[in-house]
Amino acid sequence: MRKLSLILISLLMVAVAGSAFAVTSSDILSKVKAAEAAVKDVRAEMGIESADKGSVSDMGSGYSDILKLQKGVISWKAPDMFRMDGYARGIKASFVQNGYKKLVLASMIRQTEDLTNKPGKRIDSLDFGFLSSKLWKDNAITVVSIAKNGIVQLKLDPKSGGQDKRHDFVWVDPKTLRVTKREKYTGDGKLRVRYAYSEFEVLAGKLPIATTSTLFGPTGDRLGTVAYSNVKANVGLADSFFSMSQR
């Protein structure tokens, strides 16, 4: 009886210890909010190497918009304004996303689109290599697993999009807030694209951003690599830079 009691006590202690040190989605969100408070905007130069233009064109918006450019500049302003300026096939092009509105500008082209119920077509901070609290606003985020090395696997389920069951898995180091990997899935559970993040810098001394992102297709074929340089935070980007009315 005494031996059984000791075993039960030991199991209880393990369970309590496990729950005490478990990382929750809310824990990570709190750290992200604290880190991003020091970052008002970000600008960086980007170099893009696309391994397979045909595969990229089939991958949908967001990451494919990035890989269609040969080089350019990315800009982000809190909480949800994005802009990419560069050259695609020798033609200057700009992709702007302000909230849930998207604008594409190129030679003789001006296209707008409402992405409110199209989560799969939106750009988010993970496309640029860092975490933001806006991810939690747009997605129901839950912890799937915690590896022995402490890396947390998160599942992101979009809050909009109707019956679309598309989702993402994201791997995060909760201590440093570095994102190490992201996988995007279709509604029927098929892998669409995988990001591998590396080479980190820290924005405003608080928020890490991956300066190299390598993208792979569902069969493991490399779609391309995006590398950032001259990364600067808090450069004073104006809201008008992300306006939907510009031409």
C-alpha cells in the first residue's frame, strides 16, 4: 500500500510539474505583445531567388506575390499594413495590403480585392518572418505539441472564410519568439507550402525577424528563397504609403 501511495504521489507531482511549465497560446501572445510594442514599422531590402516559376504561380497569393519579384523592398506598419515594391519580369510592381484590402499596381494595371473572407490570399507577418498579435486576432491559435527542445507547434485556424477548413502549423521558440517553420494546408488537409526560417535579426532589440525564408512545395521541391538585408525598424512610414487610393 505504501509503495502504491508513493507511485501515485510521484505521478501526481509529474503531472503538476508538467502543467506548471506547459506553454499556452496565451503565454506566447503576451510575449509577442510586449515585444512588438517597441516596433512601429519595418522596412527591408529583399532579394528573391525563385527556383521554379511554374510551381510558384500555382501556389496562390501571399507567398507567390513575393516570389514573383526578382528584388525589391518590403514594408510593414502596425498593426496590419504591408507593401512590397520590386520588379517582376523587368516591370515595376507593387503589392499593397491594408487591413483586408489588397491593391496591385504595375504598368497599366491597377487591381483591388477584398480579402475579408479570403484568409488564404492574405499576407501576414509570418510571410515576412516574424510574429505579431494580429495573427491571434485573425486566427484561433492553439498549442499542438511541445518538443523536448522547447519548440512549440501551433495550429492557426482562420476565424473568417466560412466553411473553408484551411489551416497553418507554425513552430515557435517561446523563449526567443523565433519562428522556425511554417506549413500551410488546404481545407482537405493537403500541404500547400512549407517555410523554413533562418538567419535572425532583432527588431528594436525586442522582436526577432527571420532574414532568410526558404519555401518548399508539397513534394519537397524548393520554390525559392527570400533574403532580407538592411533591415530597419521605426523608420516613420506614413499611412498614405499603404493607401488603397494610390495609383
